[in-house]
Amino acid sequence: MLLQAMIYLSAMVIAVPLAVRFGLGSVLGYLIAGIAIGPVLGLVGSETADLQHYAEFGVVLMLFLIGLELDPKGLWEMRRKLIGLGGAQVVITTAVLAAGAMAIGLALPLAVAIGMTLALSSTAIVLKTLNEKALMPTPGGRSAFSVLLTQDIAVIPFLALLPLLATEATRVSFAPDGSIQRHAGEEAHHTMSLVEGLPAWGVTLVTLGAVAAVILAGRYLSTPLFRLIHMTRLREMYTAVALVIVVAIAVLMLVVGLSPALGAFVAGVVLANSEFRHELEANIEPFKGLLLGLFFITVGAGVDFGTLLANPFLIVGLTLAVMLLKGLVLLGIALVFRLKGGDRWLFTLGLAQAGEFGFVLVAFGAQQLVFPDRVGEILLLVIALSMLLTPLSFIASDYLRKRMADPAGETPEPDEIDDTAPIIIAGIGRFGQVVMRMVQASGFRTVVLDSDLSTIQLMRRFGFKGFFGDPTRPELLAAAGLETARVLVVAVDDRKAAVDLVRYARKMRPDMSITARAQDRLHVYELYEAGADHIVREMFDSSLRAARYVLEDMGLSDYEAHELEIAFYRHDRQNLRELAELWKPGVPIAENAAYVERARELNNSLETALVSQLDEMVEGDPQDREPRRSSGDAGALRGTMGRDSPAPRRPGGRES
């Protein structure tokens, strides 16, 4: 057992990082790892099929975590997509694939069973890939999720219908009371099912009761249970309880004939508003990731290359035909529901494969004599190959999304700038908006430039004038009045673009005052070297204010907290100046030993400096207390890094 565990984990650790490194995604890495240790090297054998049953629990955990991200209100808002998008996909795809199976000579019952089996997509692969690529919030991602959720629900009626499609007429029959009777020696086979042999109304009551039990337990029992566990103060108990909840729900769903994944999803939705939601997520996430990875490896290891090599054209052709037919159906649905651009291709290509629930339906159908052995083997290969091709479909989808995001000839043209002002503001995000509003409220005119069209349009709705265009383009700056403006505010989000803009503006207008937003201390150095006069770290001042409030809440007076804030600020300015002498452009900080050593020394002296400041306040004369004003980061660097002369004083301005 330990040897097998080492083989699976080693394959996972080697193949997945390489696949991610080459842009293939983790899912394809897991599948390749399974193929390598299974059919190629023969390191694993028949235990793969048994292991897959355990690994399928990763899908259950994934649906539970997805449910935690939703709430009942959000699920209700999805009802149209669940019924419309999802329902249309399941019904139409089943019908199209069944028609295709009949076209190649299969009987109607077998064709319908094949259509139902292949209509389902891979919840595990698609959701994992959408989350990895941060595509779940997109319209295409949300639509794909709605279809997958509908498919998980559809597994329930599919499992109920499969026995009715059996090729042996004596396999099943209906009793007068509506219950299903099994024959041909099945009497000796007993299961844990609570609904086997019950009449239809009994099955319905038991099923509804199980779902109600999950909802009520999640609503009323989960909070007391977690509070009881919290009293033990044992971290591992949280993990144990989280797993017990999911396993218990999965068992309950199985014994009443429902999908464990669907039951876990319902439980997750019920617990979405629980105060222990984040604790549940943190404890289950590692198990979900490992089990899903193991599931994909077992899929790869279970590919029957003997059958594939014996009939390569047949099986590969059937796989491509299934993906093509599903893709055409999905594309038609995307057009009807008005998915646009890259979202349309994400929806179409992302769901074109068969799914892991197909393995379940094939196995169950084989037991019920729905699928002959030969058909079952081919179906398993088609499902596995389509899942293997899914990461390539997502790569194609990414390519098309990029093409659709900026198609030739559709890039919006920049606005024609018909106004100039003494103040130019480049970038109108949260930082730039505050600067603009205060300056305009003080009676000064501004020209606003931003490369985000939606931001400019939103500004205009609130009555502020702005121009769409790249602020780093010389012709736009010239049109905005760079030659006559007195102040340039650089608040663009792109770090390099900000430095380039400051450097260009300083070259064109040596006498202009330039105020720039910096993302961090290193960005301060870059902007100062480029020629900025006033530099403000975007989070520094707000963080200082928050720290001052903390000191006041801890018992310091307003004056003491304010003086400590000023002392910290001055100490940081001194650090900024000293470290600037050691900063080397283009050299990462971690590789600059002198910079790191000096930074550690300066940090160690900070506590001493603040304690000394407190002592001075206690011993000093309150009458001597005068308000002290601070200035920007550029003032601390004056005279360093090759800029020896102070910035020229301008009318109405001040040096920082």
C-alpha cells in the first residue's frame, strides 16, 4: 500500500508542476501522470478501479465547497439558467447523441442510454479549470456552472430510467403497486437502499424526507455542533467534523438513490451563511484537491490502450464526433441565450467532453444489461479520451477569448481631446478620483485621462468630464495641454507605465510639478529617479492613520498617538533616504545583501526611536507642543540618486 501511495504521489508531484509550467493546466498533468504510471510503465494495476471509487469523493467535496460559496438567494436567482441553459443542454444533447447512435445501427433503447451517458460533462475538470483560471465569475463561467449543476441533478432520473432500457425483457418489471421488481437471480443481491422495492409514492416521500433532513440539520444542528467542537480547542476535531458532515450526507443520498454530489451541494448552500463557513472551507479544501487529483490520475491509468490500439480510428473518431455534436448543441444554446465573444467559446469548448458520472452510468448500465460488454468498453474509452482532450479545449478557448477580447478593427479609438487645463490627471481609479474631486472642489480645472473606457463612462454618468485614451501616448498628452500645464498627477495602475510617463513628462517639461502615486518603497525610488517631485505611497498614509486609531484605543491620548505617528513617519523617511543609497536598479531586493542588512538594522532601531519619543512627550512642556507637518516621500530623497538640486518653486506651490 505504501509503495502504491508513493507511486501515485510521485507521479503527481512530477507531472503536474511541469504541465502547469508549460501552460497545459493541472488537470492534463494529472491525466498524463496516470497514463505514465498505468498503461505506459505498468507501475499500477487493477487496484486503480477500486481507488477511483474513493477518488470520486473529491467531486462530492468540490460540490460542497461550491455550495458554500452560494446562498439560497443566489441559487434562486440561477433558476432560469438551471432550467433554461441546463435543461436545454441535457435534453437536446441526449436527443442528438441518441439520433447519432441510431444512425450507426444501434437499437433505440441502447441509443437513448448512450445519449444520456454522454450528455453529461465533467464537473471535476471544468470547475477545477474555471477556478484555476479565475473564469468562474465571467458570464461564460457562470453559464457553464449552471449547466453542470443541472447535469448533476439529471443523474437522478437517468439512474432511474436506465433499468427500463435493459435489453432483457425479464430483467425488470413493474408490480401492481408501482414498485420495481427485479428477476433473473437478482433476489440474492441486497443493497443498502432505503427505496428499493417501495412504490413510487414511497420513493418520493423518502427522497423528499432525506433532502429535508439535510436542510434542517444544516440549519439547526450545525451551529451547536461546531460550538461544542470549539470548546475542545482541538484543531483536528474541526477537520473530523467537516469530513463527517460531508460523508454522512453522501451516505444518506446514496441510500435514497440520489447523487452524493447533489446532496453535498445542497448542504453547502444551507451552510453558506453559517458563521463556521470559512472554517469548513479551510478544513476540506486540502482533501478536495488531493482526491480530485487522484481521481484524474486513475482516469488516465484506467485507459485501456489494448482496445484503443486494436480500434484506434473507431474510438478516436467516435470521441471527436461526440465532442463535435455536443459542441454544436452548446454553441446553438449559447447563441440563443446571447452569450458573446470569448464567453461563448468558453461555454462551448469547456463543456464538450463526457464526464466522470458517465463512468457511473456505464457501470450501472452494464449491471442492468443495458450496455453489452463491447459497447461498455468503447463508451469508457470515449469518455476517458474526451476528458483527456478537455484541457486542450480550454487552451483553444483561451486563445479564442484573447482574439475576441481585442479583435482587429474593434479597439475603441481614443477620444478627441478638446480641452486643456493647468492640471492633468493621468489615471482615474480610486486614488485619482479623490485627487480630482478635491482639486475641482477647490476651484481648479483639470483634464482627466484614463485607458479604461468603462471608468470614463462611469465618471461621465456622475457629471465629471474625462477623456478615454492611453495617458502614456505623447500625442494625447500634447492634446491635453502638456506644454502649458503646471501640474501632472500620475495615478495610473501599471507600475512601469507610471515610471515611463514621469520620465517622458520630465524630459518634455523640466519646470512642471509632477505628483505620482507609488505602489511601494521600490516604486518610490524608480519614480524619483524618473523625475517625480512629490511621491505618495498609495497605502502608507491610510495605514498610519489606522495605526494611530489603534494607539488611541489602547489608552494613549490624541496628542501622544499623533506624535508617535509623526515620529514613525520621520523615521521611515530617514530609512527611505539611507536605503536609497544602497538600492540598485534591476537587482531584486532579496539579492541585494547590503540593502537587506541595513533594512534589518533600521527596523531594529524603530522601537527605540518610538520609546524615546514617548519619553520626550512625558518630560516635555505641553506649552511647547507645536503642530508639525509632513511632506511626501520625494522630499526625503532630495539630494540622492543623482538629483542634487531641489525642485523649482512654483507660484502657489511648495517644496516637499
